[in-house]
Amino acid sequence: MRVIAGKYKSRQLKVPKTNLTRPTTDRNKENMFNMIGPYFNGGTVLDLFGGSGGLGIEAMSRGCDCLYTVDKQYEAFKTIKENFTLLKLENAYVYKMDYQRALKRFSEENIKFDLVFLDPPYGKGLVDGILKTLVENHELKDGALIMIEELKEVTFLPISGLELIKKHQYGITALNIYRYKED
């Protein structure tokens, strides 16, 4: 697993030593960033199911300013911290907690995101509730992008302010990209 482009290009990342996470492959990561825009001019990123931290690190490498990564699994948390230290990332924060507590905390701290990565455990029906929470708690900046990796047959409920702008299938999964527009 490596960083594909930007400031940390070609740097190797550690992967959690557990079967409870499934890191996004380099190929899918490259495709994803080609879909959402290869480089960024700042912004705050949320990687809600961090795993190795690779998606958020890639966003930081490509120009985002601040990163919040969350994972409740100890091995993932430890690996993310190691990857942040390895790359000497500044403005990168990792939280060992479940996604619901993290979203509540970010709302209380009035943190708003420009880019959100949602790669939850597949087929568990978590995405609709997360999207609703992000919108209702005003945790998205106008124009924010939300990238969701989920099984290709899974569909999401319509939520006011969110528009599906791209969808691409890869094997059993699909990358869904939404844009948030404030009412």
C-alpha cells in the first residue's frame, strides 16, 4: 500500500494486521481521486472508517489542509497513528471511537468538512444514517464531496442537499460520489 500522488508520492504505508479492515487498493484509490479531482486547494477531510488511514493521507498528499480519521478497531487506530508519524503529518488527527461518537463530537466542536470518505463495513446499512447525520448536524461545507465505497447493489435514500454526481462499479463494489449543496 502506497501514496499514489502529491507531496508523499510513492511512500509506503503500513496496513493493520487484522482481518477486520480491508484497505482500498492502490488502483481503486487512484480511480477515486481521478473521479473527485486529482488535487485539492486546501480543505478539511474526514475519513470515518480509517483502516490504514490511506484515503485521508492521499487527500493530504494532494493538497488538503486538515484531516480527521476515525476507526474503532485498536489495530487500525495504531496503524493510522504510525502512518501519520512516518509521514510527519501536521494537522492530522486520529480518533479511536465508533463513527456515531465521532460525528457527535465533530458536531459539538463545529467542525465542517470539504471532503468525506465513507468506506464502512459492506452491506450493514450504515451509510443512510451517516449521510443524514452529516447534513442535519451541519457538518458539511457548501460544495463538499462525499465518497462512498459500498457493495454495488446497495442504494441510498435521497437526502435533501445531497446529489449523486458520479458512480462507478469495480467488481462487487461501487464508488458513489455525492456533492452537498446548502439550501
